Amino acid sequence: MQEFAKFLCVRKGLQPVTVSGHCKAVERISRRLGTLDITQPQAEDFIFNLYQSGYSYTHKTNQVKALEYWFEYRGATVRFGRQRKPRPLLKQTLTEAEVTRMLFCCHTPRERAILGLLAYTGLRPKELCNVKVCDFDFGSNSLRVIQGKGMVDSTVYVSAACIRLVLQYLSAYPRLPDQLLFSTFDNLRPLNSGCLRKLCKVLARRAQLTKRVYPYLMRHSLATNLINRGANILLVKKQLRHAWIETTMLYIHSQLGIKNEFEQFAPSYE
């Protein structure tokens, strides 16, 4: 596995988190098949059963991609077919009132700052964990996202309300400009996605929300609530930093947003 990881990193140029994911996938598949000497017929049987399962499209694709890399590492070029990607439907998001209830239920400035950044900026969990104090431009209410998804640097806008939450946090927990904005309570380790999931679950329980709340839901909710307020789809794309407008169009599911826009432009016959 170590040599396979080196192949993925050096020959394929993959990021460490991707390398780790593919190595774990190959380990799981080999345990299921009982061998690391996987043959193409064995791989095809595995993929056939995988595609019949109820796993997510992303999980299926990652498993197949890991197998293709494993065959390439062993000197064989094999390409397997992909199922058609389903068009996702956001079943539920948080309303502004529900996010407000969660913020109200925060016990410390740290909790309010973390939740506020997730809710107001639409940062991805990993991006929030990597934010440093010096990434903020408090004068222009903006935040630099360094090496976000796809290793792309970008900028997001931060509302004045969110800036106040961050400044209150920094007043209570002073940090140097080059330090990470958030760390674990012992101040020895960076915050991770697991900590964010746990915090969201705790705050949702305090706020007595029946919905399943997780960090990425805050990003979905921001997009939906912006559209409900009449925001232009290009503004939402810019704030969420989508590479393709088609991704942003998935959020055009809100009947309230359509209703608001219709009422704005509907002709008057009175």
C-alpha cells in the first residue's frame, strides 16, 4: 500500500486526502475478494454488485476509480464504465429562523463564530478548518480561501454580522495573525470536519430542530436563503465558488424564490 500511495502521489499527482481514500478503498475491496492479486473478472463481478447496491454515486465512482488506479499501478490499463450521475435534489435546508435559533443556542463566542462562518459564508468544512486569522480582511468584510476545493484560491464575502461574531471570538480567544482561527480545546491540534459535525449536531439538539443538521447543510441553506431573498444566481455562484453554473442551478428548487421573482416582474392589469 505504501508503494501504491507513492505511485498515486508522484505519478498521478493526487492530493494526500485523495491518495488516502484510494488506498483505503483498495484495502476494503481486497479484503472482500480475499486477495490483493485482483483479476479483471473479479473486479467486474465486484463492480456489478456495487452498481446494484444502494451506495451513493460518489462512493461507487470512487471505488471504481481506485480499482482502475490499482490495475494501472500493477501495469495494466483497464477502464470500467460509469453509471449516469443522478441529478441531486436538495430535500431540505434550514430556514433563516432555524439558523437564528441555533446561533441563539450557542454557549460560547467560539461556537457562535464557527456556526456563523458556516452559515454566513458557505465555507466547506475543510476550508473553515484551514482558515487563518490573517486570511480575513476586516476592512472590506472579505475572507481569502487558500487552496479550497480543486486547490484554488478564492475570496468570499462576509456579512457585518458575521464579522462581529469573529471579532468577539478573537477578543475572548486571542490568536496571532499566522495561527489557525480555530483549534481543539487543548489548542494543540487543528479543528477537523468531525468536530464541526459534532458541533452542528449539538446545536441542532439544543435548538430542538428535528432536521438532520451537518456542516454542509449550512452551505446549502445559505444558497437557498439567498435565492429566497431574490439574489442573482451569479452572485450565489460567486459566493459558493462553483466552477460551473449548472451546479448552482441545483439550488433553483425553492418555490418561494420563484414566487418572489414572479411577483416582482408580474404585469399589473388594474
